[in-house]
Amino acid sequence: GFQGVFFGLLLPSYSSLQFRYIRDNKRYATLFQSVVLPCQYTSVSTQPAMVKWIYKSYCRDRTRDSFSLPDSLGAGSTASHLDCSDSRRTVRTVASISGSSVTLSEYYKNRDVTIINTADLRIGEVQWGDSGVYFCQVTIADDIEGQNEASVELLVLGDLCYYQTDDILRPLKSETTC
């Protein structure tokens, strides 16, 4: 009889990397409080993911705008905080993880910053300058289709109570406690 060895045909599989979107992609943190920025993705790939977090400052100061008079804020004010070229704002790598090794960029080396739960960014003791948009980029060698980036906004606030209207935070006018 015929004796042979069967070789399986190996074709690249595209698992279409997908992010599980958190309904609220904005986070608010009080100055010096810790915050976790979520990055949840799915992939059927068995290859390890490389996750990189990038910070981009707002195009305009959202903290200052939160205390501005209401008539100074137009309906499209949110987009103006986000829509500008990178050359008009601060852009820097925060941290990356490959396997179990977390690497912090030079700017964050003396800060309580790490990646937890596979891809979430934890910032301990947030500072005023931490307000901005954080991008989570996931790269998997054999998963090249699908979206590889998601973002979450972080707005650092002082020790006050706030309520939200039209995507802008305003201080509470009452004497109630939070």
C-alpha cells in the first residue's frame, strides 16, 4: 500500500482584531487620584499582542473650558478639543507591553504608571497635565485586519463636585456634598 505523510495546507488566518468598546469612552479623575483607562480587544490569534499607549493633549484646554460661560461653548465644541493636527499638540508614548514586560517612556519613568489586565493603562496620582486623549494601539503579528486602535479621553478635575451638560463639566452650585 501507499504510505504517505499528510501535510496540512497552511494559509494565513485573518482573525480581524476587534476592540470591545466601553459605552463611556471618557474618564474623569480628581487630581492625585488613580485612574484606569480601559483597552479591551478580542482576537482569535494565539500570538502575543504588543500594546502601546499614546497620549495626545487636547487641542484646547478642556479644564479651563469647563469653567467658561455657557454661551462661549458651541454645539461643536467637543470636536474642537480633538480635531487638530499632531503638530499643534503634545504627543508622546506613555507605555508599552509585550508579553509581561512593561516599558515606560522617559517622561513617565518616575510616575506610578503601568499596564494592567493585559492592556488597561493605570495612572496613579493623576496630574493636571494628564488631561487629554489616550490611544491604545494593539499589534498582533498574524492579525493584520480590523481596527488596531481605540481611544479614551481623560479629564483631570480639582476637588469639586461636577455635573455634566452638553459634554462639558460644570461645578455644582449647591452646598450639597458629593
